[in-house]
Amino acid sequence: MGWSTHHPVGLIHYAPQHCFRGYTLTTTRGGLDANLVDMEGRVCHRWHSEEGIAYAYLLANGNLLLRTDPPQEADGAETMGGSSAAILELDWESNEVWSYRNPYLHHDYERLPNGNTLVLLWQRIPTDVTARVQGGFVSDDDPDQMFGDLVEEITPEGTSVYQWHSWLHMSDEEDVICPLEARRERSHGNSLNITAGGDLLVSFRQTSTIGIVDRESGDFKWKWGPGEIKHQHNPTYLDNGLVLLFDNGSHRRGMDYSRVIEVDPESNEIVWDYRGEPTMSFYSYNISSAERLPNGNTLICEGAPGRIFEVTPGKEIVWEYINPYFLGVKRPTSANPSKYTNSVFRAHRYGPGHPALQGRDLDPARYASLNRLYS
């Protein structure tokens, strides 16, 4: 729904008796800071990186794992959504303790129990493979070699110990690019997670597909989405064996709208969903996330407008926050011509018992001048 310049920001609503109390981590895309916000909408801690913080999450040791702004040059990949020059690990005081730099990094990454890091990279795919790909709109600058998605596991020293080339396991007949998307990319992977069994859970925006990939063979154990979801983000594997995701709903037939759904990989049945009321009141063309909280509620990041809210299983909104930190857009595009943004790629909620927060100073008074602006 349309916003005027007088739309309220910061904390909009809070029903303490129904929430999972904790701290919410947010980052304005294109900014230099990540904010840990309490239930009252006050900043309790802030990390800073001059390389930019496009997206971040907390590790158990209290360090922040983040991806940076795009590189200066990456064979054209630097102009695509989700591009980053590096993944950094910062300690609580924002000191860099680890980094992995690769100009083809994008969107997502995950620190593994063995200390390695799973990363998502772009890589040019062969000309003959590109020629066989179906769908997408044709333009004068269509590449002879599309970008494809490469999943790689790297050691702390940066050595690659595992690779999965997504395009080798995609079907020319089934994995068809949306007709309203350009043919620069085969799949545009925007999420990378691990299932309980150690397999890969992936999301491809170009083909509106999510899937579980057998880590050993590289083949899909489950692939689902076309005709059901549109340009989704952030599928996560739940303890109950179901998959939660943010269905952006852009390029639907009829009215565009977003929803959050829970799908059963065994039956392809959607067992729970959340939509706006009215439906058109909840929509993010791109980015966004959904996270199942320990009390059964769901934290939803409606990314493009910077809205983060918590809903109960009965779909009641019990916490709502509008990111108040707006930035000038460095690279406006025809697809996103905005001059200013408060958009948030993803948001995460951490309970007070989370190991990353133990012994930390989370007094919002340290950021009193900042918090006064939005209280």
C-alpha cells in the first residue's frame, strides 16, 4: 500500500504477552551498520564496516558474519542484485577477525559446524548450455554465456573443499526462466541453507523454484515451485521436516501479492500461510525473509519497504517495526529507481538466552541520541 512521507517508522505495535521476546538484527541495504534492536524498537548494539553490510547474522560466539557491498568489477556481475565483494566476520567491537574475498559472491552463505563456510558464487556457464536455456525475454545484450550459481565450501584459509554447479543439475524443459526476467542469469540463487540431514536447500528466483539437493550426488531430492510460488526468497528447513519460505509473488498472473508459506516436501502440500488483510497490503517485489521462532510465531521481513513483524500461528500481528534508517541509493536501476531506501534483505530474532548475547552490554542508553530520534 502507498506510503506518504509522514508514514510512522520505528516501533509500530508490541503485544508483550504474545511475542517471543528478544533482539532483532536488521541492516539497511547499502548501509555501513547492522543494528540489534530490542522489543521496544531501541538500538542496543551496532556493528560498523566501511566495506558495507548488505546482510548479516550472529554466530554463537557473538561475532557477526556479513556480506559487504558489491565489488567495483566482476565481469558485469557487480551490477546484479545481491552482489558482494567479500564475506567478513567481525567481533563484538566491529574488528575484522576473518574474511573471504571473491568478486563473484552473492546473496547467501552459512558457517558450518566444522568451521568451514558455505558460499554462493556466480560463474559463467558454457555457451552451449546457455543456448539451450528456455524462457526469459530476449534483448540485444543477451550474453553468450549466462551466469550460473556455484555453491562452494571453503576452509577458514579460503581453500575450496566442495563444489556444486547448479546448472549441471537443472532441466532445460522444466527449469524455464520467467518471461519477464532477463537472460543474464540461469537461476539467480538467493538462498542457501542446510537441511537436518546435511543436504543443500536452495532457492532459484529466475525459475520460481526451491529444492533439496543431495550433497553427495548433486541431484535434486525434491524440487518444487513453478505454478505455486513466484520469485520466492529464504526457504528454511524446520524441525518438523517442513520448509518455510517467503513467496514474494511478483509477476503473478493477476494481482501481485506476497505471502509466507509452510510446505511439506513429502506431499507438496501448503500446510500454513500468511497473507495481508487486505491482500494487497503485504507485498515485497524482492528480497525478504521468514523465520520460525521458538514459541511457534513467525518473524517476517517484508524487505522492500523495510517492514519487520511477528505473527502468531493464528496470524495475529503481535510486533511490528518499520526500519527507520533510510539511505541514499548508490546505484538506482530501471528495476529499482528509488533514490532512498530503508529496505532490509533479511531480519533475525535472538532470544536473551542465545549464546551470542551472554555477558554482552545491551543497554540502549549507550545509543540514547540515536534512539531519541525514533521514540
